[in-house]
Amino acid sequence: LTSDVSLRRGVFPSQDPLDRADFNAVEYINTLFPTEQSLANIDDVVNKIRLKIRCLDDNIRTVVRGQTNVGQDGRQALEEAQVAIGQLFGKIKDIKDKAEKSEQMVKEITRDIKQLDHAKRHLTTSITTLNHLHMLAGGVDSLEAMTRKRQYGEVANLLQGVVNVLEHFHKYMGIPQIRQLSERVKVAQSELGTQILADFEEAFPAQGSKRAGGPSNVLRDACLVANVLDPRIKQEIIKKFIRQHLSEYMVLFQENQDVAWLDKIDRRYAWIKRQLVDYEEKYGRMFPEEWCMTERIAVEFCHITRTELAKVMRTRAKEIEVKLLLFAIQRTTNFEGLLAKRFSGCTLTDGPGVKKPETPLESTNPFLEDEIGEDGSEMEEDLDRPKKHKAPDNPFHGIISKCFEPHLYVYIESQDKNLGEMIDRFVSDFRAQGPPKAGTEDGGAVLPSCADLFVYYKKCMVQCSQLSTGEPMIAFTTIFQKYLREYAWKILSGNLPKTSSNSGGLTIKSLLQEKEGSEAAKFTVEELCLICSILSTAEYCLATTQQLEEKLKEKVDKTLVERINLTGEMDTFSNVISNSIQLLVQDLDAACDPALTAMSKMPWQSVEHVGDQSPYVTSVIMHIKQNVPIIRDNLASTRKYFTQFCIKFTNSFIPKFINHLFRCKTISMVGAEQLLLDTHSLKTVLLDLPSIGSQVVRKAPASYTKIVVKGMTRAEMILKVVMAPHEPSVVFVDNYIKLLADGNPETFQKTLDMKGLKRSEQSSMLELFRQRLPTPPSGTDGGPSLSFSTPTPEQENSRIRKLEKLIKKRL
């Protein structure tokens, strides 16, 4: 009921309270009679409600009576629709019947027209076939007659027409007459081929006798006929003519003839040039232009020459010299270039018995861009020069010069010998001239021998790359790798100044010097310039070698790219650079050692007041100001390696300075303040180290500044701990752990030694230190970490010192 009321309200909205879903009779009556006085109208209200009820009953009755005939009306409408559908179906069927009758009528009308069309088509085909048959029969008769009369000019045009007409009768080969005509055509073609070959044999005898005939119109027309015949006929004509044309060459340049040797190789190429000119004059019009006979003769000459040269060089291999070999190769490559200018190379793939030579890969070798002069030029300039657009590949490249590849070992051995002599000359010149002088342009510059070496290598590479991009290039690269290593060892590493601690380890000499208190010998200014010059040269060699490796990989055959690897040589030059930097660091480090030793021996307990920086600081700064400007000026072209020098020196000096701080025993409060002032002075100098003594002040690299700040801050924290009172102990220990964040008991004990505490006091302090150390949480990465297991630089220095003391005692 509620749903029905809701539906009615949705369809017929009403404001009457009686239509509301939450109708309340009591509230409704109270609305009609709000006061007692309103009850006087109760009869009127009742009458209104009865009237309303009567109206509603009338409406309901009318609606119910109106629905009585709805079913009957629906059935009548359905019957009328079915009747209409039946009528529509009948009309559609009538239309379909009429359409079929119309189609049948059209077919009857057009049947005769189709028959006429088929008859016309068959008649046309028959007439055409008869015409073709007539042409074929007449053409075969004419062809046979002209063949007997050698009328090749008319035969060339007629034969092509007969062959084209015969193609229309392939589906009629079952007819005997057609098959007979086809056989006659084949016989005529065979007779023509045999006859033409005989005519050429008669005109150009093959046994080296005088030419009986020569060019004629008959032979020219015969070539036109050969174009239509089996391609083997054309190939046979070409083969016999070229063989006959080059027969004189085979006799003149036999292996046992004097002109067959390499020193007279020019005569071979002069002979073929004359022959080609003679051919153009006498036989140029006899052969069709599309036969490319001139190119075919040249190509066959190249193959014969390559075979003959290979044979004669195998026989007389011991007589081949470098100059003779290069002379022959140069003349041969020039001739191949001349062929490329004159011919297109179209016959290298389709000629009879002609093989296409191996086409070299596109050359991107920078050494082939231009020929160098006698004086050469800087290698780096050539490598940085933009690439030129390469000319199209020479299709004739290697067609003759391939025969020289097995004998290139003579050239390679010669270059091996020349490079060895060059390295020996560089060594002797260096010893004679001595190291670069300080204050000159040569100081710190790249050694001239380096540029000479790479320029010579460029010249050799130009020659070698013109000869081959295969195994000889690999062999020559291997040789140059050998001499790159020798240059690095003999010229660079071999001329580095020697020190007692060059190997970086302990030596008896260094220990004795330390024991005696003598100052380690420093490098002279000339030696510093030499080290910088060797470093710059090694850097130049490293960069140039890397570029050479890239260019070689672009030049050699793709199958050999993996065998080009100069990584070992680049590592060798990198080691020279590292050793040079290490020498510079060791020299400055050793110069500062006496000052640090003096610091550790000073009576810091008796210092009464804080003054200017101590003498040992002045000594360290003096050595830094003496060495660093020289090194910086000489490494101006390799700035990154100067930065490496500064970083390595700082990484070596700061731990050594901290180690000597720990050697200072019983430091008073004033002494600690003086040491703190000295440490700040050294920190300032180290921060300015990259630009010290320079008129142009540059900001030090961030990585270098970070190292200096971290290391010297640790030294300052150690001194601040020493300055702090050790009572109460807990506060002192907590302050130490907070400032240094170092959980190593040995470092803590060294700090106590600096304060001058007794062993009994130290024991209790060490026990308290172990108790107060925070326990690091397992498996955590963040938070301040204390170095419990990893040895600190102080530990390493302590171990080294123990080893030094042990060796001193034994000495």
C-alpha cells in the first residue's frame, strides 16, 4: 500500500494532507478544529467531507467503466495489422515475379549479342595467330637464307623478331608444324653461333700469328647478332678476343724476363695504356658499347698481372727490398686509381671469369686525409681536425695490389727496425741534452721526441693503410704497441729522478737517515721540471693513443676490430702519470718531515705564552711555497693532474701531522693553545695550496677543500680534548667521544699520553672509556658510527712505527 501511495504521489503530485504518507488523523482533526468555538461548524465540515467522498467514488466508477472495452479494442487493432501485413507480402511477391520476368527477357535479348562478341574475339585471335604464323614461317625461311649469305646486319633485326613471334606459339607446341618451325629456329641460332665464332677465329687467330683480318662491318654486325643469341656465344667471343689481345703481354712479361721484375713494373702499365689506345682506334666501333670491351681488357690485364707478380715475387722473395716494394705498390695503386677515373667497374661482377676484388671498407682513418711533408706536423692537430668528405670507393682498389700483401712483412720488419733505432736515438739525445731547464719554455712541456714518434707513426700508417686493411694493419699495430711501451719505459719512466723511497716502502737508507736525523735530499728545480715534463708527455701519449685506437677500429676490416686493443699501452702511460705525481708528493712530503719531527721533540710543557706560529710551521710553509708554484706552473696544461697532486699530498701530510701530534708528550694548556694556533695556520695554508704563490687566485676544488677541512678539523679536535681538564673523568671521556667519535682505545691512550697522565690514572680512564662507549645498534646504517674494527690512519702509522723500531734494533 505504501508503495502504491508513493507511486501515485510521483505521478499525481498533491498538496492535500489526506494524500501524505505520514497522514495523522488526530493532527488533521486538530487542524480542522483548533479551538472549542470551531466545533460549532462541525456539520459543515462533515458535509464537505461527504461531498468529497462522493466525488471520488464517481471518478473511480467512471475510470473502471472506461477500462471495460480496452481488450476488445486491442484485439481489433491486431487483426487489422495482420491484414495489412498480408496485403504487403502479396505486393512484394508480385514485384519479385515481375523482376524475374524482366531479367529473363533481358537475357533473351542479349544472348545473340554475346554470341556475336565471342565470335568476333575468336575470329580476331585466329587472324592474329595466322598472321604470326605467316610471319614466323617467312622469317624462318629468310633467316636461313641470310645466315648462309652472312648478312648479319639483317639477321640481327630479323632474329629478334622471329624469337619474339615464337614466344606467342609456346602453348601451341603440341602442333607438329609449330614444333617443326621452333626446331628450325633453334638450328638457325646454333648455326649462327658456330658461324660467328668461326668468323672471329679467322679474323683473330689464337696462336699469336699476325692478325689476318681485323675489324670489319661483318664482324660488327655479327656482334649485334651475338647479343640476341645464347649469352655463352657473347662470352666466348669476348674471352677469345681478350686472350688474343693480351697474348703479346704474356710473352713480353714472362717470369724469366728482366722486365717482369718489380723495378720495371712501370713498363707493364705503360704497355696496357698503349694497347687500350690502340684498341679504341682500331676496334672501338666493332663491339657494341654496352659490352664495355675496353674495361674488360683492363680488368683481365689486372688479373693476369696480379697472378704473374705473385708468382715472380714468390720465386725471388729474397730479392725484395723495402724501397723496391713500396715503389711497386705506389705505381700499382696509382694505376688502380687511373682505372677508377676511366671506368665504372660495371664488368667486375658480370664479366667472363672475372672476380670482383674485395672492396675495402669506407676509410675514416685520419692519416689518409692528407699526405704529410718531410717535417710532419703535430699528431694532435691532425686528430682534432674535422673529417673531410670521402670520395666514392675505388672499385679497382686491390685488384692488383692484393698480391703484395703476403710480402708486406718486409715493410713491417723495416719499420720495426726504424722504430727501434728511433727509440735508441731518443734515449741518446735525452742523455746528451739533459732535462728541461727551469724557467724556460721547455720546462714542463711535452718532450719533442713524443711528437716525432707519433708523426712518424702517422707516415707509416698512411703507407700501410693504402696497402691493406687486414692482417698487415694488425701486425703493424702490434709493432707500434711494442714501441709505445718501450717509449714509456725508456724515455719516460727511465728518466724519472730516483729517490730512496721511490717504491713507496721502507728502505735501510731511509731508516738510517731518520735515525741520524739527517734531512732527506730534495729534488732540484730542474728535476721537478723534468718530472712535470714527463707527466705532461705521458698525458699527451695517453690521449693520443686513445684517439689512435678509435681511428684504427674505424679503418680495419670489421672482422678484425676486436683485435685492436691499446688498453695495455694506455695503462702504461697512466702508471707513468701516477708515478710522477707520487714522486712530487714524496719529495714535498719528505721536505716537511724534519719540521714535523722538530714539532714532536719540542718541550710543549714548558711553553709559557702563545705567540706567532712556531718555526716548524714556517719551515713547512717555506717548502710548500718553494715546490708548489713550480709544479703548478709546469702542469698548467694538465690542470687536473695538479689537482690530483694537491689531493694526494694532503692525504699524505695530514695523517702524518696527526701522528706527530700524538708523539708530543705532556702538553701544557699554553702548549696546546700554541699547537692549536699552528694547526690553524697549516689548515689555512693547505686550503690555499692550489693557488699559493700565484697572482691569479682561484677557488680550490670542493673535493680538495673537503679533505683538508675534515683532516685538519680532526687535529683541532684532538688538541681541544688535550686542553680540556681530565677531571671529572666522566665529563672528559664523554667530551672525547663527542668531539672525536673514535672508539679506538689506542687513540684515546695516545691522547692521555699527550696530557701527561700517569699509567695508573690512564688505566681507570681507559676502563671508564670502554664503559661509556655507545653500543652501535646491529643492522643500522644511519647515525654517528665509531670505528671499532676498521683500522684508523693512526693505527696503521703505529704498526709502521713498530716495524721501524724493530728494524732499527736489529740494525
